[in-house]
Amino acid sequence: MKSIVVLISGNGSNLQAILDACGSGFIPGQVSAVISNKANVYGLERARQAAVPAVVLSHKDFASRDAYDMALIRQIEKFSPDLVVLAGFMRILSPGFVAHYSGKLLNIHPSLLPKYQGLHTHQRAIDAGDSVHGCSVHFVTEQLDGGPVILQAKVPVFPDDDASSVAERVHEQEHQIYPLVVRWFCQQRLQQRADQAWLDNQLLPQQGYANDEDANDEHEMAQ
């Protein structure tokens, strides 16, 4: 069973999807700890309800980003992680942190990378007149939202959509693809080699895994 540490800053809906997938056996691993940089967020309650250690480490208690990230590493290492999952962790990580967890640090971003790196992705997609939007799971590198993509999911954007309606549609897909990618990692099928993502010893293309039929079959196993 792989040890997974999840970092959050808020509600923790992707955390819940991963907890559920671990509980059902879909992910051959367990969430060993949930760490938040903010107190009193609902994601911490999700951890407590699942009998998972819930840790608050506020960035406001540290003089610099590097000092915070070093303390964060010390907290994470207490749980001997095989994988560190960013699930709505609203912090830009220092190069030292990223290097420490290189190859075992995942993030989910609410756009079809490389489009719309950064914030306000749903509104930016609407403003651009996009008919298709989505989300991407990727390995984390020093480049913000620039690490190699592993898997994406697409959603339609309708003329009467606002950012909230698009976000709701994207969240549904996030809760499908993030547990699937964590499953692949825990099955030792997924690796980061240099700045590339490999699945089953096959180099993934820029947009990540492309066999929708196989991915959908595994999605259904998670239900």
C-alpha cells in the first residue's frame, strides 16, 4: 500500500474523491495525512471523518516561502510518503520543494494545459469564446502549471454558461481523473522521467494519455 500525503487549502472535494477511491480499493494506497496551509477549511474535516491525520501548517507563521516549504517538507516526511498530491493547495512551491519531491508530486489544474496556466481559468475560457474546456493532471515541475501532462478531461462550454456553471462541470471530471492517475502511480505504472510523463513504459504525448475508451473503462471501475 502506497503512502499518499494530500496538501489542501480549502473544501477538499478532490481529496474526498481520492479518499473514496482508496477506501474502495480502486487506489492501492492510503492517505496517510492531509496538510493544509489554512485552518478551519472543510477539507480538514473530511480527513478527520476518514480517521486520517489532519495537520495545519500556516504559511503566515514563516518569514519566507523557502522557510515555509522546508517546514512543510519536515511535516510531510513524518508520514513516509510515496506520493504527494496537491488538491487545491493554493501555494506556489519553491524550487527546493519541487526538487525534493520530483517524480512523486502531482497537481490538478482546471484547464486543458498548456492553455490558461494560473488563475481564473473558467472565465478566461469563456472570454476567449472556447466551446471546449477541461482539466489536466500533471507532474509538478518548477514551471508553474508547466509540468508534463498525464491525463486530461474535456467539458463543453455553452453560450449561456458563467464561470460557476463551467466550474461545476469541470469539478465532476476532476473527481474522475485525479483518482485514476493516483491509481496508476500507486500501481507503479506511471513515472516522470526528466520532464516527461511515461505510462506503462510509453511516453505520453503533450496532452497526456489519449485512449479515452480505456480511461473511461477505468473510470467506471471507480464508481
